[in-house]
Amino acid sequence: MNFLQLPIWKKIIKKKGTSNPEIMRFLRETSVFGKLKRRTLHEIARLVHVRQYSEGEEIFRQGEAGAGFYMIFDGKVTIRSVRDGVELDLAHLDQHSFFGELSLFSEERRTATAIAQEPSTLLGFFQPDLKEIIETKPKIGIEILLSLTGVVVERLQKTNQLLEKAYYKGKQKNA
């Protein structure tokens, strides 16, 4: 029986100490961890938490304290923000996508809600796990931090480009 065919309660409690080959393969295929060394991937695979979510179930809610980020092993997730009564879908994500990475660096409140759009299997990597790696295996911790930082920088650059486009588009309308 493969890992993803286990009963839900066994998947939920999967935790430290096991490095499943399916999880290793998945990590190699993700943009956030795909270029890391095998030894580093093994450490991440050992620490991730496997979670199952039903269609419509909230993974986290806007305004909650963040503790880590999630990778979509299987399924689809929508990232939704509500401000002043206006609901906005910020992203529709599917397999190999990830979200919530800023909470690894900060304990700030979540800026959006993540909702499973279909039955979904997610891998969670949380701040205490990252801190454990940094403290016990600093070289591996630095490699992970550099990879995550690269992702954050890339996403910030894309956000800046979108803001610039919106700004200049607004300027042209007002001219």
C-alpha cells in the first residue's frame, strides 16, 4: 500500500522520522526545493506534515497567526482575501504550488484565507521545523533559507511589476 492510499488518520499523523520516497520525488519536482541537495531534501521530507483537506475546508484563515507554509501534493487551493466587504480570489493553485511561505520568516497575521477547492493533500513545513534544522544542521538550514528567500524575492518582484502596471495604467486614464 502506498503512502497516499493510507487511511486519513494515518496520513494526518505522519510526522518526523520518515522520509517517504513519494515525498522526496515531490520535493524534487517543486520550484521552491527542486534545486536543493538530496541530503537537504531528505531533511525536509523527514519534517513535513502531511495533511488532508476536504473540498471547501479552510487550511488557514485571514487574520490568523501564521506558522508555516504548504505545498500542494494533490488537489487545488484558492487564496482569498476579504477587505471592506469585498472578496477577491488572489490565486488558484494546483499540484506543486505552494503558499504561506512568509510565515516561515514572521509571525505576522495571515493576509488571506486558503481554501481547498477539492479533496487535497498538502505538505506543511512549519517555523519550528525550520528552526530545528537551523539549530541542529546549520548548513542545511542555510541552504533552505536561501532557497525560500529566492522565492520570496521573486514573488515580491512580480508584485512590484503588477503595482507599477496598475499605477501607470491609472495615470494614463487620468491624463
